[in-house]
Amino acid sequence: MNFTQAFLQKNQALRNSAFRKYLSLRFTLILSLFMQNAILYLMVYRLTGHDKLSLGLMGLWEVIPALAFSLISGTFVETREKRRLLIIIVLCYMVLSALFVLLASKAFQISVGNQLTVWLIYGGIFIGGMLRAFLSPATFSLFGTLLPKDQYAYANTWSSTAWMLGSVFGPLLGGLAIAVTSFQISLICALAVQVISLYAIVGIPAQPIMKKEKEPILKSLKEGIRFVFNKQLILAALSLDMFAVLFGGAVALLPVYADDILKVGEFGYGWLKAAPGIGALITFGIISFFPLKKQPGIKLLLCIAGFGVSTIIFGISTSFILSFMMLLAGGMLDAVSVVIRGTILQLYTPDEMRGRVAAVNTMFISSSNELGALESGVTAKWMGTIPAVVFGGCMTLIVVGVTYFKAPLLHTLSLHPKEDER
């Protein structure tokens, strides 16, 4: 058996045309959103006269609707056809991106002033948080309908790879576009990529609705939360990732490091922003050939601990190369958590509860990025940038220690459980 045959034998999901379009959707949409995010963070930082707290507020205005609408998004998604719902979500993102293009106009900023422009950007970020609350359960549920369960482990690696590719090239292209053009043209490029996302989702066939009967939202949400809290593996994986991201959110302060500490400008900012994703891609490439078979739970804990250590070193570094390498290492280690957590959720979640569990996942994980940005912005304002990052890394190590003793099932975790173990 040659290399190609062996590769496709292990990764049979790539033979599925609908799954390949799903990967295209995931890559292009994340690419555009991360590109847009990187551009907006730097633009707001400069519009506010290098106010560190403004970076934390960017996270706050996204996390509020992401948390609030996650309370209803899971139930809503489960009773809707996922492809059609994703088409609507992508179209809404395109309208929002057009608004950001307008706000990046120098003429607009002069006419209304920087302060109002920043608050309008916060408003757009708020709307983006609403969309994100529905995007996560919709894509998670769609994934579960495209493939048989025995392909989830490898397919989840490719899904995570597509996401990470977008998260790598998005900030990198955003930083490059700002350096060679302007904020407005850069945001136009992000909008153009979203058109490709729309084309990808239109090519996926409509999928069956797993949960057709409707029930009260509060009852449905309560069942989803109860399910998560009664599954130690799912709860441990979500909690570990949530607190690690919450306290290890140094990425939110990259505009400060790029402009004021490392002094590397827009292009260097793009590389720093992309470094964690580049590291994650390296890990995904390794895992696609050498899957996590032995003691994945212990490996998860060790890698999150390593993520905390890399965050501490990044915090005290004044060298661009060392800072880049620590962000790269952090991304490599965090990618292990992404793969294991994603596989646990897909394997241990019943089809009829995917929307609700994904919504809870959004509340735990996706929102922790924005809460981490807020925590980083507030602590940086309070104790200084470097102490804030070091503090976050130390707290991540504490979280790992607590999880080790509170979640013993992680010690014997298997990513290929028998049917009756799920």
C-alpha cells in the first residue's frame, strides 16, 4: 500500500464530497472572521489612542450576546435544517462586514469622530457575538449528520485543521493587508472571502432534522446543561479548556506587544497573531498520521500545563523571535486540547442533543476567548501588561492541577470507546 492509499484509508471522511465542502466553509469563514478580528482590534487600539482597556471591551461586547443567545441557540438549531440556517448566518456576517468597511472609512471617522466610530464598532462586535452563538451549534450539528461515527476521530482532526488554517492565515493576511493598503481595503478583502464561504455551504445537500418535536426553551436548555454536567469527561474537557483560555488570553494584548513592547509594526503583529495557529497546524499534521491513542487524557493535561508555561515566558520576553516561538509552542500544545475536546463531544453526544451541547460548549469555550480578552485588558490596565500575562499563565497551571484531581476519568480516557460506553 503506497502513501496516498494509506493516507486515504485512515482519512475516509475526505472521500465524502459534502464533508469536503464543509471543510471549505469552515476554513473560509474562519479565515475571514479572524482576518476581520485582527484588523478591528488594531484599528480600535489606535482609534482610542492606545487604550489597553479598549482591547478588553472588544471581548466584552462579543461575549455578552454569545452567552445570552447560547441559552436559546441550541434548541433553535436542533429543530431547523442546518444548511439553510448556515446560509442565513453567512449572509448576516456579510452585511455586518459591509458595516465594518464603512466604519473604516477615513471620511466617516472624520465626520462622526473617533469615539462614536469605536462605539459603532463595539455595536457591530455585539451583533457578531449574536451570530456566533448560532454558528457554533449549527456547524457542530451539521458535522454530525455528514459522517458515520467511526470516522469522527480523524474527521474532527480535519475539521479542527480547517478551523486552524483560517485562524492562522486570517490574522497574517490581515496584518499584511493593513501594512500594504489600509484598514478599509483590508476589511473589503475579508468580506470577499465570505462570498466563498457562501458558495461552499450552498453546495452541501440539505440534511435531516434529528429533533423535530419542539419543547419549551427553558426545559430543553435545562436538559442540555444537565447532560453536560452529568458527563464527567465532557464537563472536564470543557472546564479545562475554558479556564485555560480564560487565564491564558495573552493574544488579546498582542497590539500592545507589537506597538509598545516588541515594536514590530503591523507586519510583525500579523505574524504574532498567526503564531498560535501555525503551531496548531503543525500539531494537526502530526496527529493526522500519529493519532492520540495512548493516554489522551494525561497528554491533554500535560499540554495545557505546557501552554501555561509558554504563556509565562511570552509575557516576560522582549525578543520578537522568542515571543513568536512561545506563541507557536502554545498553539502546538493547545491544539491537542482542541482535538481531544472535539472528539469527546462528537463521540459522547447523542444526535438529538448536538445543538444544545454545542450551545453549552459555546458558553464554556467560545465565550472564554472574549472573557479572556476582557480579563487580559482589565488586569493589564490594573497591574501592567507583563504582570497580567504572567498571572494568566500561572493560573492556567493551577487549573491543570485542580482538573487532574477532580476528573479521574481523564486518566483512562479512550477516544475509541465501545458503543455502550458513550
